[in-house]
Amino acid sequence: MRKLLLIPLALILISGLIFSGCPTPPATTTPPPPPTATTTPPPPPPPPEPRELSLASMFPPQALEGQVADRWAEKIAEDTNGLLTIRVYPGNTLISPPPELIDGVIAGVADISQGLVYKPEGYEISAVLPFTLTAVDSYAAVEVYNKIWEQYPDIMGNEWRNVKLLFSGCTVPQWFFFRDKKVESMADMVGLQIRLPSSELGSMVEQLGGTPVYMSSADMAIAVEKGTVQGLTSQIPAVLAYKMEKIKYCMKMQTGSFGVPTPLFFVMNQGTWDSLHPDFQKAIDDSSEWGQKTISDLWTQAETDSIAYMEGYGCEFYYISPEEEAKWLAIRDGVQDEAMKVLDDKGLPATEILQFMRDNLK
């Protein structure tokens, strides 16, 4: 009987030893999440200090189209509460001659310049636009010009890589003007000396029968007054700006024009731009659309005023016959094609861009 009682007791002891020999698994605990990193936002820039910039312009101060720079300077002063002022130097008084306006800004002669592209080196597409963008007015030209930027942003942007392009726009079309003779055919052009602003227009005049003469706008006015040139290609506002009352005839086209000088640029020295307070940079960037529209508005108004002036002293505006116009435009288009083929050979899609312009001008 005693042995029987010892057996269950032994079993209990053995079971206790077995279970007590197995370690209890540790309790699983979820580690606490790492502390959230807190970043201190950078302090806001200090408020801007007053600053003055210089702007070199090629246009005479008395011309309405030359007042784009003045009105833009007023807008920037207003939008920056008078802290950023821009002093305008008109009529090539700070950078001269006009072909140096971009290089002068790069060199730091002026902080900003306003003008047209005269030197093709590095600006090949922009330099031919005054002859190839043959819109009938400034607003149609701007529409196509902006489309070129949208379609070819890398090519257009690369041309302005050495400066900060603030904004650019389009002026008004170029036409033919004559001093004493009403030209109505290619035969009438023979023997006439015609002042021209570009080699492309020079090639066109040669094929029309005239003799190209190259000179500045100021010299052009003197040549017209003295009669050393018998005609010129320019924009209508030039007649009023330079008081060229010897001009008696203005020949226009019913289809297109002889080109809209484009782009009228506003560029800034890149170092100057980088040094500007962010508030000033924003004010300038925000003004670009306003600036482009103001170029078209003022140049169009200048054209209207000049037409009234010219009609007032007896200048005649006229069109040649459709048959004769077709001959002139065929020569114009042929010269455009040749100019763009030269740029094709430099690796630029110039002929493609020309066709893009023609398609969008229709």
C-alpha cells in the first residue's frame, strides 16, 4: 500500500522537473517608434534693401515705341514699393552701337538692355526672324513667336544662355518707302539705292533690281533728307521718329509683310540677376507677360500715330497689283529659303522652323 502511494508522488515530482526545466519564452514587446525628425525651416530672407539698376536702350526717348522701357521701369518700381528702381539710358547713350547691346550687358556695362538682335553669332534663329516672321501686325507676330518658343524651347533658350532673358516681343511690320518715285513694279526698282537693315533684305532688293545700302537708322534719316538714297525698308514708326517728311510713298503688301523685327528683347546680366533679392526676381518674372503685351501695344500705337503724321504731310500708302505682288513675295520667300538652308548646314532645324512659321501665319 505504501509503495502504491509513492508511485503517484514520483510521477508528480518528475513532471515538475520536466516542466520546470523548459525556459519560459520571453514576452514579445514592440519597440517604440523612432522619434520623428524635426527640421527647422530656413529663416526667411531679410527684407530687400533699395537698389538701382541701369537699362541701356537703343530707342530715342521721344518715340512712343521707345517708352516701353520707361513704362516697365515704372511698373517694377510700383510692384516693389519703390525699392527696385531702373534708370533708363535711351538713344544708345550707355551702350553703343545697337549691335553691342547684348555683349555690353554680358560685360557689365549696363545691368539691362533693350534692343534688337543684330549680331547673328549665337543667335542664328533670332537674327533671321525680322525677315522670316512676315506677319501683318504685331499681335499676329507675337502669337507665332510664342508658338516657336513652345515648339522649340531648347533651341530658342540656348540662344539666350549667356544672359537672363526677362521678356521679348514683336514690333510692327517692315514695308518699302520711297522718296520721289512711286515704285509699282520690279522694273521701277532698277537703279534705285535702297537703305536696308539686313543682308537678307539686301539680297531681296538686288533680285528686285535695286542697289542695297546698309547704314544705321540715324544715318538713314540723313540720307533720305539729302537724297543719297531713294528708298528704304523700315517700320512705319521710323518716319515719325526721325521726321522723314521727304518720304512720299509707302508700299505695303496685301499678303503678309517684309518681316516683323523680332525679338525686341529685355535682357539682364546673369550675375546681376543672381544677386537680386527673391522679391525683386519675382516682380520681374511676373512682369514678363505685361512687358510683351506693352511692346505690341506701344508699337501699334506708334504705327497709328505715324500713319496720321505721314498722311498729314501728303505721303501716299498704296498696294501694287496682285500679279506684281506675287513676284515680289516669290523672291522674298526664295531668299528666306536660302537663308534657312545656311543655318540647316550648321545643324539647326531652320527650314523646319520656317515652315512652322509659314503654317501658323496662314
